[in-house]
Amino acid sequence: MDFKVGADGTVFATRELQIPSGQVAFTVTAWDRQTAERWDAVVRLLVAQTSPTSSGHKKGKKSAPLDPVQPPNDTLLPWPQHQSSNGLRRQKRDWVIPPINVPENSRGPFPQQLVRIRSDKDSDIPIRYSITGVGADQPPVEVFSIDSMSGRMYVTRPMDREERASYHLRAHAVDMNGNKVENPIDLYIYVIDMNDNRPEFLSQLYNGSVDEGSRPGTYVMTVTASDADDGTTANGMVRYRIMTQTPQSPSQNMFTINSETGDIVTVAAGLDREKVQQYTVIVQATDMEGNLNYGLSNTATAIITVTDVNDNPPEFTASTYAGEVPENRVEMVVANLTVMDRDQPHSPNWNAVYRIISGDPSGHFSVRTDPVTNEGMVTVVKAVDYELNRAFMLTVMVSNQAPLASGIQMSFQSTAGVTISVMDINEAPYFPSNHKLIRLEEGVPTGTVLTTFSAVDPDRFMQQAVRYSKLSDPANWLHINATNGQISTAAVLDRESLYVKNNAYEATFLAADNGIPPASGTGTLQIYLIDINDNAPELLPKEAQICEKPSLNTINITAADADVDPNIGPYVFELPFVPASVRKNWTITRLNGGFLTTAPPGKANCSILELPTSQPDGDYAQLSLRILYLEAGVYDVPIVVTDSGNPPLSNTSIIKVKVCPCDENGDCTTVGAVAAAGLGTGAIVAILGCIVVLLTMVLLFVVWRRRREKERHTKQLLIDPEDDVRDNILKYDEEGGGEEDQDYDLSQLQQPEAVEHVLSKAPGVRRVDERPVGAEPQYPARPVVPHPGDIGDFISEGLRAADNDPTAPPYDSLLVFDYEGSGSTAGSVSSLDSSSSGDQDYGYLNDWGPRFRKLADMYGGGQED
């Protein structure tokens, strides 16, 4: 066979052919294996020369019979036909027309012909051709056009594959009436890529890192560039290469790049951060598979940072260090250890960690790291004693927070010696047995040596003397020897003193040396005092009350003793033999067993002391009358009380007993209580008389005050005080408050005609709150009980007196309104003056209240002042 057809419909020659006639014709058959349908098409292949700029006919492509008049560079696309046993006819399924390739960025001229579409019916009837689809009648429109009569299809402008790589159009054939003559056929137009785009890096600056000392082949980073051209062609195939490396140390080719993937890896050993911390690599990306002659290129910068690893152990800058510390001091830096580390500062590879490996078994020191300088600060954490250790020889090792890199060994300079000298200082003496406790009986004589309270001076290598003194001795009972600390009594020690708490007396002493500077320490001495019977008992109560006739009336008595057991009760209560009347009138009964039952509340003969159930029976007794009757009064009854101490102590105490007459219930009467207090009948009567006189005086004073108040009210006017004409208008005297308001001429408030011939006033300002200078006018006396009819006369007289007194400021309330100037259209009360009384209506005064009605009647009726 000379020709074959592929599965996609491509017709190609199987060998090199010589066609003398210039064309060849053959039939192509297609069938459907499932439906057994078959299609045949006659193909005429015209052998002709094609121009290199045309995408037209290519040898081996499916073609149709060429129009004899068609130019040789036209590619004719016929409508496919179907042939069956009944002849040639149209079928639903057509041939697939091979795609049309159009190169991008064509320079024209435009429109540029692509193909010619022709129906085999155009010889019978006129046919019109058209195309539809994206690039024809859909945006972007008019990229392609077709001659409706000839079927020639054109491209109208340069194509851009990066904008759109392919177009799918449909070709239509209709008659002049618009009737479809052929079924539409699909046209696929592919834009052929041209190398018109450079590779573009995703970033112009890439950052990567690699550990120092990395082996060759260690991955560093990846750079990526993309090309907008067709990646399936050489136009879009990008290749990478390293152009330059800065610095070129220790080698100019420390890194390499995978030309296809863009992976940058190390290619040589010797990366050392302490020498080169950063490399700058210029990477070039070229398309056309890296062909520098035809490809387009672009560059980017890769910054490669050499990261630190702990490949440098820390080293001390000196082999030995020295310091000194005063004894008894803590949290003090005594030496600074400096180290050198070439790794990255302030990183775990650089941060130093110090450790004392010998010379401090008791843990007096620690080495802390200064976070800024990385120095080791030897610090005292536990006080040192010069008398025990005069110096320390420490061995200190330094390391990093991070472990050393593999294969790196510690340096011998990572260990150093530290010599610390201890300075002796004057330490305070101390009492070995501080809070020393001794026991002794109270009452020891003055000057008795109690103990020796001595202190110890820790400064064994200093020749110092210790002196003793008292720091606290509340009762001033003790004395201490200044040289040896011997303590003796300076007074008698009393357990019952207020300075003794819980039988213990406490004193504080001071021990001071004579060092420079002096130092002192304190010690406390506690003295436990054992009780002795040195306090006689005291009788309780001191006062009592009993009825004058004996019955069941008794007085419960007890005693109080400042001592403690066994120097207290049981007590012995006795009546003395002198005077004899005591034993004659009184008797004491001892309570043996049981408890006293108190009388009901309010009874005069009830026991003064209620017995607590916790007290022993021997601590109480009862005092009662021996005789049948004793005259009311107050009696001092002596009672001898003896305690149970060894030897026992006695005390004679006096109890005041009030004997009073009682009623049938056993209660003291009021008169009896007074009588019992020691007052006679005359004294009682005198007291009652004084009380009556005092009450009478108070009553007379109250009556006198009420009468005076009544008289004061009767002297007032028959109107309400708040409506008093004088008082009320007098309030208008103050119409201002500032200094400017007081700058007025008082003559304007008076009658001009009356003032001119009386007094020529001196210029100046007179304050309204000043008392007038000059003789005060004599105003008429006001009647004691005024009559309402006298009000008008009173006002007239007061007005006349005020008008005749030119020195008086406007204290008179009517004078304030006496003159308001001439020519006023509002009217004025100044018509009270005869000079301005006129024929005016004063009826409105009736609306001002009762006080003005009389004025209205007076001046309204034509009266004159």
C-alpha cells in the first residue's frame, strides 16, 4: 500500500512516492463495529508545493478534490459524504476535520487566509458560508472571518498563545434562502507557541540556610522559575545554573544547583560560620532547555546563611582567678570568670554553664552566668567563717547549654582554678545558752548571786575583751558584773509583782566587745520564781448589809490571797477579843460541806457573795448577829483571817456592816436604809426641807418667765410681727451689696424743700449702716397698749421727726420711699409729703393689707401730714 489512515483520520504515505499525474484519488472507509454502519469518502490528493508561511496542505493529510481553478496554496475542506449499497447519501455522523495550526505573533499582512471550505453542491446551487464560536461571533469577536461566497477563512490579527491557545469554531453552509445545505462541521484552530516569554522567578530574593561543617550534597534550598510559553515544547522548558558565588571562600564552587528542579546543595566541604557567615549566589534560569544561544534568561539572588553548630567549646581566658569575701556575708559576688566562645552569641551554643567540681564540699559558693556578658559570677550562698576556713581553692568547669557537635572534644582550657580568701571581721559575742532559765524562791535577799550569764566571742584570733550590761530589767531587780557576767539581785524578787508573768521574770543583757567597730550580742535570762507565803489574806467583801433583827440573815464572807497553793486556803475566820462588843454582837460560822443557797433577788438580807461551786468549802464562812436586836446603823466589824501557809499569815480586816430595819418580807425600808447610813431624824427633815425649798424656787422662776413673756407680747402692735410696717420696710434699706451701690447721695432720699434750709450737707458718702453723727431726734413715746386708731398718728409723728433730722440716714422705712424724684408718671407713696400730695387716688393701698388701709383713709380723704 502506498497510503494508510490512522485511527484519528490522518492519511499518510507509507513510502516515498512519485506521482507523475500530480494527483491521486482513493477511498477511505470507516465503520461502527457495534451497529455495522459504514461510511466511505473519496479523497483526491493533489501533490503541489506549499509556501512556508502557509499552514495549508501537508503531505499525508486527508484532503478533498481540488477545484481546478483553486490556487495551489489553498487547502480545500470538503463536506464528508456517506456511501452505502444504494449509492452516496448524507449521514448523521461526519468526518472529523484535522485541526488548523496558526503560529502566534505573526506579522501579517492581515487578514491572512487559513483554509477554504467548500461543499460539493456549490456547482449546482449558490451557497453561502459562515462560521460561529469563540473568536468569530463570540468574544473575542472577529478574530476569524470567512468569505461567505468563496468559503475562504481568514485570521484578522496576530495571535497570542498565552492569551488563548485554541479556538473551536463551526462552519455552516446554506443556500441563498438560508436553508441548510450541509450539516455544520467543527473546526479546531491551535495557536502554535513561539518563544516570546522569559522565565520568571517566583521571588527575586531567596533565603536559605545550611549548618556549618555540612557534608557535600547537603540540601540547602530550592529556587523556582516559571515560563508562560508552552511547557511541552522547548519554549517553556527551563534550566537553572549558578552564575556567581560571593564570597568565594574557601572555594569558588561551594554550591551546585539541579538544572531541572532548582535544588541547591553543597558541593564542597569547609563551611565554617566563624569564617563566612553568609553566601550570596546568583542563579540564572533559561528556557529552550537552557540553550543560551536561543533561549531567554532571567536571574534571582539566593542568600545562604551558614547556621551555627556548637563546634567551639567555651574556654577560660585565664587559668586561675582570685577573690576575697568577708566572713558571714551572703549573696555577694567575689570573682568574675571570663570565657571566650566563638559560636553564635546569645545562643545555646554560646551560653555558658559553670559548675564547681571541687574545693567546696559544704556548698558555700555557686557560679551564676551573667546573661549579657556570659561571665561566671562566683557568689557566696552560704556564710563562711574565718575561724573555720581562711581560704577556698575551687575548680570550676564551663560548658554550653547545647552539647558539643559530633566529633568535638572539650578543651583543657574549659577548666580553671579560683582562689577565694576569707577576710576576718569583728563578730558579735553570743550567749551559748540564750533564753537561759533558772529557778529560785521569791524573796531572796538583795545581793544574792543567781547565776553567771557569760557570752563567747567568736573572734578567736583577736585579743578582745567582752563587757556586760543590762538591756532590759523591767523591775530593776538584777545586777550584772560588767567583766564576768555574774548576775546578782539588786532588790527583793516578788512573785506577786506585775512584772512577773506566769511565775517567770524575764531580763535581757548585752555583751559587747571592744573591736573595731564594736559588736554586741544579746541574751535573755528567765527566772522562775517559786512562791513563799509572804502575803496575808484579805477579807471579802468589804461591805455588807443585814436586818436589825436576827432571823435567817447572814453575811457570806471569804478571803483573797496573792499567794498560790499551798499558801492560800483553807482560811480560818475569827472575831477578835478586843473590843468585847464584837464577840457580844456577832458570831462567825464556818461552812463545812455543801453550798450556800442564796435568797431571792431583792432581799436585803441576801448574801453579799455568791459562792462559786469550784471553791473549797474552807474558803468561806458566815457572819451573823448573836443578839436578838441591834440598833440600825453602820458597824465596823473586825475579823481575823489566817491562811494555810507555812508559817501561816494572819490579817485583821474590817467589814462595814449596815444594820437596817426590815419589813415583813425581810427587805430594808427606805427610811431604814437612810437611818442605816448614819443620819438622824433631824438630818432627814433638813434634807427634805431643802428639797421643798428648791422645788419652790424653780416653780417661782418658771412663773416669772411666763409673766414676762406675756408682758412682752402685749407691748407689741396688734398686727403680726412679720407685717410690722417699720420692720418690713426697714428691710428695703439694703438694695445693693457692693461698694458701687453705696456711692449715693442721701439727700436724694429726703424732701429737697425741707432739707435745704435745715442743713447744708458736706460732700461725701455716708454708709447706711453708720450711726448718724450728731444729736439723735427725740421721737414721741409710743403708748404701752396702742390702739389701732393711733397707727396713723404714730406714722405721721415719726415722719415729721425724720424729715426734720437731716443727719439721719434712711433708717426709717417710710423715709426710703419718701422721695422718688419729680416728674414720675408712675405715682409714688411720696405723696405722703405735703409737697407731692396732690389729687391722687390712694385706694390701691387697701390691697396692701390692714396696715395700709388707715393710710388710704387718711390721705384719700384729703388729710395732710
